[in-house]
Amino acid sequence: MAATDRAELGVGIGWRSEIDLTVERLDVDFVEVIAENVDPARIPKSLALLRARGVPVIPHGVALGIGGADRPGAARLAHLAACAEALEAPLVSEHLAFVREGDLEAGHLLPVPRTREALTVIAENVRLAQAALPVPLALENVAALFGWPDDELTEAEFLGELVERTGVKLLVDVANLYTNQVNLGLDARDALDGLPLGELAYVHVAGGHLHGGVWHDTHTAAAPEAVLDILAELCGRVRPPGVLLEWDDDYPSNTAMAAELDRIRAAMARGRAARG
């Protein structure tokens, strides 16, 4: 598939080996696979079947560490590039996150300090990644359990300036916006108002659990209505090229998974109706 600046994707789901047969049976327009779980020389048969049907497959990285002070590792970039080529992907996505310092792994997608100094470093990391990839790169906003005390920019301002400097695309996770709203008091609708949604590549939707007043973005439950409301708000502002359901464990029945995709489609339709 030729890379385009705006790949039209539709409604999709995160492909996981545990639910490969479920994904094959669902009515989905595209899928996303964790890049670190794929050997580009040995693409799983299920993904090959989906590609043969014409279903786009997007490699989604979780370990590049583009939000760190170190430059992205050449081997990790080469793996992402090889995945994109093997899967004929329209784009590659990753997280705007800090994940390691040297050989020390954080074990979590941590928020980056939103300072202008950090912005300069990350913009160069993005440019290096873009130069190494055969397709466009999209960066995802993360779910945060804390915020840095010396932030100079809001998340929307930081992402907006990063897009302006580099031309990187956006993967907006509305469940992460909800997480930040619950945990940090950051209004999701204000974030949508500030984000450069014209550069949107696609959207993530997921569920989680509330424990002790803290929302955990676990990807192990149906999306709460509040998350779907944020999706509808986004769709009221712009038509997203794609919306994808993430579900990573405690998988429900095929029927329940299909119903969750229908809930996403209904929220998108609500947003379109509001946009007029």
C-alpha cells in the first residue's frame, strides 16, 4: 500500500495473537499490531490473511523512547521500518513518552516534561525517526499518573508545536485524554480544542478501571460512556481517518467485542451529526 499523508482507515481493532481468530471474524476496516511483538521476516499467518483481504495493518511501537534525551536507537528504528515494509503499512505510530535512561527501563510510558528545551530535543528525535521510516510517523498522547512541576506548555500546545516543527501526525487516544482528566484535572474538551486535529492520523479508544479515585487505562474493559463522549466531541470537530479499539487482556466474547465496535460507530455518528 502506498503511503499517503492521510490514509483513510475506518474502524479497527488492535490485533493480538490471543484473539487472532476473533479479529479475522469481526467487521473491521484496519488493525494495529504491537511492533515489538512482530518479526518482520515471519509475519503471523493471521496478519498475512488480513493483508491478503486488503485490511491495512499499522505497526504500533511501545519502546522507541522518542521522548527521552537519547536519540532513538538505530536497531529499534530499523525494526519499525522493516515492520512497515513487511506489512505494507500506510503509517507507523509510537508514543510521545519517556521509557528509558541508558539501559534502565522505566517499565511504563511516562509523560515527557513539556518545556521548550525538551521540545527541541524531541523534535530532533522525531526528525531522525521520520528519516529512518519508509512511511509517515504518528505520535500518541499518553495517559499520565503525574505531571512535571516545571511544565511550560499544555499537552495540546506541546503537540501542536511539535507538529508544526516536524510535520509528524497525531494519534489521539481519547481514553488517555479521559485518564488525564480524571487523574490530573485536565479537561479533555479543552485539549481537543487546542490539538492540531487537521494532522490527525487516527484515534484510539479503550476502557479501564477506577481504583481509589485513580483511573487506570488497562485496556481490559469496555470503554466508559465518558470516553465515547470525548470521541463524539472529537468527531464533532473533525472527521477522523480512523478509530481503533484497544483491548489487551480479559477478552470478552466475539459478540461483546463486536458490540463494542458498534458503540464506537454510534459515538462517531453522534459527532458527525453534531458537526452537521
